[in-house]
Amino acid sequence: MTDPSSAAETGAATTFEFAVPAGWPPALAVTFAEMMDKAIDDGFPVVVPVRKDATPEQISQVFADVQALVDRLGLGISHHV
């Protein structure tokens, strides 16, 4: 991987690789890659991995916590679904 500080100075791109679970269908892996590309192009992505046994209430709480952090820091947010 390229050193991010030197990449920023030269305008070079930094490449990231993400491993996805072997059981994911190909369409989900492609969607994940496209979502990460868009998030990185738009700004600094916040990625929240969620366990498959998480309850809807737990997931809602995680996103409420992230939203509260964004609000407190005065950051902008865009949702990619």
C-alpha cells in the first residue's frame, strides 16, 4: 500500500483491499466494493460491520450512536444503500 502522506503530496492514488466472507454472493461483494468506492470518493467513510446475529434494536442503536457523533462533530453525512 502507498504511504497516504506521500500519496497526498504527489496526487497518487492509494489502493485498499477488502476481504469479504467466502459465503457472500458475488452481487453482494460487488455492491460492497461499489459502496466503498463511492464513500471514499465522497469523503471519509464510516463502516459499521454488523454481526449476523445482531438484533434490529442493536443495529438501530449503533447507527444512532454514529449519527450522534456526526452531529456533535458538525460533519455532513450521506447515506448509501
